[in-house]
Amino acid sequence: YGYRQSVQLELEYESKTKIKGIPLVHINLGYGHKKAKGIIAIGNIAQGIIAIGGIALGILSIGGLSAGLISIGGLAVSLLIALGGLSIAPIAIGGMAIGIFALGGFAVGIYSIGGGAIALNVAAGGFANGHIAIGDSTMGDITFKINQSLSGTEIERVILQEFSYTPSLFINIIKMFI
């Protein structure tokens, strides 16, 4: 009655080209803890300059759980930029973003933009809570309601008056939202 066929898919490739003993490309995929380590690594667990995998660690990491200088993934932790469902980095973009500059559905940071934005300095979003809060529902020392006729120039003036070191890129992103 019960004929059952088991298929085990596994793939491993390691390039012959090596740099300081590390393969240029290492691919190791399949069931279990398949680890790939190379300049370019693709595997269930990948470590390399460019790492792609379920768990990825590298300068550029892409994976379910990714960590590196630039990380993209379900959970992305980075030293510079993270994009993902949950992103933690100085510049974080994602469903939930935590960073110095956070942009996401729910964003927490020094500067935050999102559906719900909580920030130390400037928050902008549907709900915004920060020293300067810009949004539909706001809490802060200085607040701007989106439904008011807002001037991007006025918001920029107030932000720079309160936080003169605010990068112009962040101010321009906020001005795009109003």
C-alpha cells in the first residue's frame, strides 16, 4: 500500500580558485546544517564576503537571519544598513526598524519614520512620539499635525533649530511624507 520515496537533495560546490586558502565560491545546500564558507558563500549556513543562506554572516548578508555590514533578511542585524522584517542597524528599514535612522511600519530610533514612529529627536508617521513629532496623532514637545497645511520649509527650520546636526537626507525624506 504505502510506497514512499525519499528524495534527499544536496548540492555542494567549491571552486578551485582560492584567495588566502578560502574558496572564491562555496555552495553547500541540502538538509541539515550545510555550511558554506567562501568569498561568495551560499548555503544553509553561509559565511563570506557575500553570504546568502538561511543564516548568513558577511559583509553583504542575505538570508532568513542575516548579520553583517549590509544585511537583508527576515531578521537583519547590521553594522551599517539593515533591510528586513525586523531590522536593527544604524540605518534600519523594515516592518519593525530599530536604529539611529529607522524607517518602517513600526520604527524606533533617534530619527524615525513609520506608521508608528518613536524617536528621541524627530518622529514622523501615523503615530509619532518624539521631541519633534510630525503625524496624524502626535506626542512631543513640538508637534505638527499632518492634516494642517504644513510647510516643508517650516518643518526643516524647526528641526535644524532644535538639532542643527540633522542630516539633510533625513530632512528631505520627512518633507517627502508631508
